[in-house]
Amino acid sequence: MSVEPGIIDANVLVYAMDADAPQHAASRALLNAARDSSTTLYVTSQILCEFYSIVTNGRRVPKPRYTFNGDDFKVFPELAVVAP
């Protein structure tokens, strides 16, 4: 799957973590595309803040994560941290 350079939205990360979400397969496919060296996808600090806000809020997700740390991001091996 060829993907143009772009930014991953917080919802894509949320759906990729939630195997029960109807959008899960499509979200995982997009993130898996990032494993290809010809694909460049970005996540901003703002998006990570939105992601955290969503996954820790019981009003926004059926299974909130009330604790979250750096190890939890290992669920996204496709993403690498790059400091500017």
C-alpha cells in the first residue's frame, strides 16, 4: 500500500489500539504501511496529547486507560520518535 507523507490523526491511533472498533483494521493497515521505508507518516505532540486525552476518558472510549506510560506506546512499533 503506497501512502503519501502525512500526519496520523489521534483517532487513527485510538482505533488502532481498540480491536473492537470497526475502524481497527483500516487503522492498523495504515500504521503497518509506515513500516515501509518509502512511507513517511508523522505524529505531532498535539496529536499525542489528544490521543492521551481520548484513551484516558471513560466518556470517550468504552475501555479507558486510566494509567498510561511510555511502554504503552510499544503497541505502535511502526512509529519512531524523532527529535527536531
